[in-house]
Amino acid sequence: MTNQLVSDVDKLLSMFEMKAYDLFNMSNEDINALELKIVTQTGDVCQGEIDPDYIKTVIRQAGHIITLTVNNLIIGMSILTEKTVTETRYMEVEILCSRKFAGTGRQMLLASENLARSMIIKYMSLSSLPVSIGFYRKMGYLPIPVTHACHQSQQIHLDIVNVYDHARHLLYLQNPLMTNNTMREEDLTPARKFLLNTGLDTTQYRYLLKEYPEIVDGWNVLLQSINVDQLFEDGNLMMTKCLWDHPTGDIGVINVSSKRSRTDE
């Protein structure tokens, strides 16, 4: 019975295929076919959170795509672009989606990181929705500029996510009930800006301010030297990971070399 179970599991896993596409080394015809395959399944893969037209735009600007498939069914996908800032190369995750299978999002992110490593790229960057901040933090991402991600001076950015975690913990302990709907001008602080951007509403922040004034004051001291507005892009928190500080993942190790111009055939 045990041998049969192992055999069945091996057979199931062998049906999954992870594949990387170097768009700079593909014909327009092949890119169009890949785009069509992705766009027609976007609604299910991304749970309706991303407009298919936006997917098309991103693909046309991207450098690499990684897919996890079973036969012709896309289970997860990652769309990546190699970029440079102040002579620093980094890989940006433009879109990361997966169907609701346990661990597939993690697999796609690890595959993306391993692709970057294979290209001798030191940094990964992405913009996170508030609901995904906890996941990306567990994967080693911090709200820190790419050019500082591998430096030792990361405490200030650890403070940012610590404020986020602390606030969420306090709100989890008690259900805030507030009746005062007014906000004072002096309450427009870095902590309030940051927490509202990461998904808290004003009722929750007022609760924290009333019940934990010393803690909120402490958060503002930690964040006073940070321009909170620069941490966000279109409401998403910008996060970076130094790949050199983390061991190579064991999933999706892919070797793909990037080329600077696409092939027209």
C-alpha cells in the first residue's frame, strides 16, 4: 500500500511543469501564443484581481515569464523585468499569481528568485498589496530601496515592518469599537500615514491612538525620519530582497540568459 501511494504521488507531481521563457529570445509569434494562453486563464489564476488588458501591457514590457502548469492548465505564473537603477541591476516582479493551491505562490516566488540568481542578479523587488505584506516579509522582503537592500543599515526598514506587525497584533487582541469620528490635525503623523496605507482604516487607528498612546508615540519616533509616501506606489508597498543574504531555494532552479533585443521572425 505504501509503495503504491508513493508511486501515485510521484505520478501526480510529474504532471506539474515549471518553465521559464526568455522573451528577449522569442519570436513575436511565440510571444503572442504565450500571451494568449496566459490572458485566457488570468481570471482563474489571479482570482479576478488583475485586468487581462493590464497583463498584456506588462507582458509586452517584460523580459521573463515563469509558468507552473499541468498539461495546458496554468497553476501559477510570474512576470519579471530586469531593471537598472544607479548602475545596480535588479529583477522586478511585475505580476505574481497562482490558483488557490497551498504553496504555489511560494513556489513561483522562489522560482523567480532562482532565475535572478542564475543571471547573477543580486536584488529582487516588488510592490505588495497590503494583504500580501506578511507573506512577502516571511519570504525575506523589506520596504527598502534596491540600492540599500544588501547593506547593514537595515534597522530603519525593519522598524517599518515591526510597526505594521505590532499594530496588527494589537488589533487582533481586541476588536476596536470607536464612536469618536473626528481626527485632529496633530494626528496626521508618519505612523498614521503608514498604517492607513497598509490597510488599516481610521477607526482602527483611532482605537490604537486612544488605547495605546505611548506605543503610537513610539511608532512615530521610529518613523519620523522616513518619507512614508515614497514607500508606496499606487497604494502598494515597495519591497526588496537581497538574494545574497538568503540561501538558494530548492524549487525552480532555472538557467536563462537575458538578451537586449527581441527576435522578429
